[in-house]
Amino acid sequence: MTQGNLEATQNLFAIWNTRDFEGLIPFLTEDIEWRPATMAAVEGDSFKGIEGMREFFEEWDKAWARWEVEPSDIREMGNHVLILGHVIGEGRSSGLALDQPVAYLFEFRDGLLAYGATFFHHDEAERAAQERVRTKEESTT
């Protein structure tokens, strides 16, 4: 893994786990696209741009009192990084306890996060990563 992508990935999770969402903004491209598993499963939508990320963070903070990600396997795939891990969460209003696998697919551009997607199944994330990398490679050839 390139040191830049590894360091950026580690920084993103370190900041995320402190819930300093504004602290994440300097690590994002202006045109970032974020596809959270919880939203994608229900609405199939994504958040776009810095303002979209702020909207996501606000909604996320209202929903989750706790959301701590423990990455266990980080794989570089070109400009993409696949992160497999575990999440422990607690719903803010519901008290719902979450303790399960989680995965992230990041795409970096110029050292900044340009695309992110989350998954609750590692195999689904691996398939999505392979497809996204293949599609990106085909579009550049």
C-alpha cells in the first residue's frame, strides 16, 4: 500500500472514531461521493460534495450515540483501499446495540478521499471493490 493511502486511511478512522466530523473535511475532495450502507439499503442514495458530507455527519450523529470501527484488514487496489473490520455501535434514540462486521471501500485522488462506500458484509465489499476497480481500469484504457 502506498504510504499516502495507508496514512490517509488510518487518519480517517482515527478522526471518525472521535466523532470530530469537521476534522474529516480536510481529507475529502470537494466532489466526494459517500454511499453509506444504512442509506443505500433503504434509499439507494449517496451524499455528494462537502455539504453533502456535512448533512450525512449531522444525520449520522443524530442516529448513533456510538460507532467505533476497528479495521482488521486493509488492502490496496490501485487508487482504491478496501478496509475489512468490525463495528460496535449504539443507536442514540433506540439504544440498538450493533456488534458486527463492517467494510469500507475508499477511492483516493491526490491523497484525498474522493469516494467511500460502506458494507455490512465483507464478501459484498470485496465484490464491489473488484467491480469498481475493473470499471475504473476499463474507463482509462
